Amino acid sequence: AYEHGLAEPTAALLVSLAPPIDLVVGTINIPANAEVGSNISIDYTVQNLSAGSFAGNWQDVLYLSKDDKFDLSDPLLTRVAVTEVLGPNGQYSRLVSAKLP
């Protein structure tokens, strides 16, 4: 029967979500000394700590911070386009150049 213009459901719909992917920053290497306005090299590694594989395109966004907490006052250093296929415990590394603000 129709009520308010809607039909009664005829079958249940099962929705399965993929397990979440846990990408974490591993190592970060930066120069010990650099001057404001100079270009620096940043070498970093990201690891997939989840049990599932992951393939896709995303951006790593690097900020400069005075502490180990991100906040909106931390200046942007660079964005890095990433296309990867990562298995469980897989990792990737990047070497990028960024100008210090």
C-alpha cells in the first residue's frame, strides 16, 4: 500500500563499509638550520597501519609548527600530490622542497 506517496520496502538492503585506512607519518627529516625565505628539503615517510589495502589519489599537506600540535596559525609549507597503492603496513616516501615563510 502507498502512504504519503511512498511504496513499502520489498527487500532489505545490506550496506558494507570498507574498514577505515590509518595512514600515519613515520619519519620526517629536515635541515637542522635554515634561514627565513630559504628553500629547504623535506624527506618524509607515510605508513599504512591498517589491515586493509588502499589505492587512490590524495594530497599530503605539510605545515610548519612550533610544537607537535597542528593549529590554524601554523603556516602551510607545501602540498604534495600522491598516487599510491599501499598494502597492510605498506609505506611510501617523498622528498620535497619548500620555502620557509
